[in-house]
Amino acid sequence: MTEKKKPLVVVTRKLPDVIETRMMELFDARLNSDDEPLTHAQLIDVVQTADVLVPTVTDRIDREVIEKAGPQLRLIASFGTGVDHIDLKAARERGISVTNTPGVLTEDTADMTMALLLAVGRRVAEGERLVRSGQWKGWGPTTMLGHRIQGKRLGILGMGRIGQALARRARAFGMSIHYHNRRRVYPDVEQELEATYWESLDQMLARMDVVSINCPHTPATYHLLSERRLKLLRPHCFIVNTSRGEVIDETALTRMLSKGEIAGAGLDVFEHEPAVNPKLLRLDNVVLLPHMGSATIEGRIDMGEKVIINIKTFADGHAPPDRVLETLL
């Protein structure tokens, strides 16, 4: 008997060592040791020979890449939860399955969302810059005053895994939980979180003290927080976004922040990242992070293990557990 040929798996970015080692053991893995993102032309080149492509959320797997793939490419096992970087329709038309890594990033992203919420409300980044600049003159009764989190209304846009995990954390800080979601969550979840459901996003936004973006980026959520909706927010409200930058009209947000029409923002993602609006960089009432919401060692290893399971299951002739279906997005 001859040993079954290992699938050729091309990984577009450097992954944790333990994951890369396991991939080398199980597959004919081509790794990216220098971690330089592949260009569009390089992506087209690798899909012509790969059996499995393992991209990340920064790789644009568009229709052109998919249509130029060789017939042997049957799986795109994405390293990440979001799939807005992959043309799912084009993949389906070519008979290519797409998987992601849901669930394992929930707690890490919720932690970072809560951290941003606290950092903006209590002006943590401003205070840190003040100390580093050498301009701090000591404690004063009206120095660096922020806002108390306890008792504030938190409006969560997107009550999936991360939204619910954030709600649990926010409740522990004494916040009142409100949410808008495509579908209302189960009554027992609402009861556990003591959460108020708003069918109208506009009505919720007009009444919140803090708004957190926790929905995926899809065509339906592009600029969901448009300039019109941002103007519904009260001047003392601030926004936290650890989801996708495209959900907010960043130009309108920046303009309103600079005018004091919105109190502040904590942003881990940007509409045109890695480019950041230069005007945002000049504002003191924002906390800006480099898309690090899920950036824990444990989380990245969990993601890699999910990728491996999806590839191994698919290579063994079974449906991968984390297959992405357009109808469920």
C-alpha cells in the first residue's frame, strides 16, 4: 500500500511556531518565515499549485485570485473569524470550500473591548502620554477628569458571541446592557445579561452613553454607523470598535470627534487599515490600537489548531467543522 499524498498547504503569514511545526508534520506545508504579506500577484501564483490556501484577514482573496486558482485548490482555510476578505460567491462557484476559526477569539476580543471602553472613559491613554511627556505637575482635584463607568448605558451593536461576552464583563462593572441585533437573542440569554433589546438601531443610539461595535463587516453593515446615525449620539457618548473599521463612516466620526460632537472613541480597527486617518492621530479623545483585539498567544494557537482540524478533516474526505456558508452570514 502506498501512503496517501499529503496536501500542499500554502500559509500566507507566519503563524505560532507550534502551529507551523504541526503543519509541517501533517501536510506538505509552505510557510512564510519572513512574515511579509503576499502581493496580489503572489497570491495568484500560489493558488495555481496549492491544494489548500491558509490566508489571514489582511489577504484579499478576491474573484480574480479565485478564478485563476488551479483545479486542485479545494479549500481556503482562513486564519481568522471574519471572512469579508474572501469572495465567498466566487469560491462557491468554483467549488472551493471556505473555513474560518470561530469561537476561539471571543474572550480575548471581549477583554480588549472592555479595556478600550475603560481607557476612553477614564482617559488612560491621555494620562499615560502626559506622564511620558514630563508635563505632569502632580495630582489636582480637577486634573484629568474622566467619566464613571458604573451606571452608564452600554449599547452593543451585534449580540453574537463577542457581544454577549462583553455584556457579561460590562454587567460586572455595573453597566446597563442594551443591544441591537439582526435577530433577538433567546429569552434566557436576555435574562442572564439583563439586556434590553432595541429593534430600532436609531432609537437605541439616541439613548446610549457608550456604543460598542461587535457585528461583522458584510455588505449590509458597511457604514451601518453612517453620518446620519452618528449624529443621533449624544455629545457625552463615546464609541468602541473592535470589529471592522468599515462598519463606521470614519471620516464623519473623525469630524464629529474633532468638533466635540462625540466625546471619544476607542478604535482597534480602521476603515482603510493599516492606513489611519491623519486627523484621528491628532486627537486626544481617541485611543488607537493596531488591530490587536485577539492578539494573545493562547488565542493565536487556538486559531491555528482550528485551521489544522479543518484542513485535516477536509483532506480525510469529511465536511470541515467550521465551513462558512453565505446564507448564515
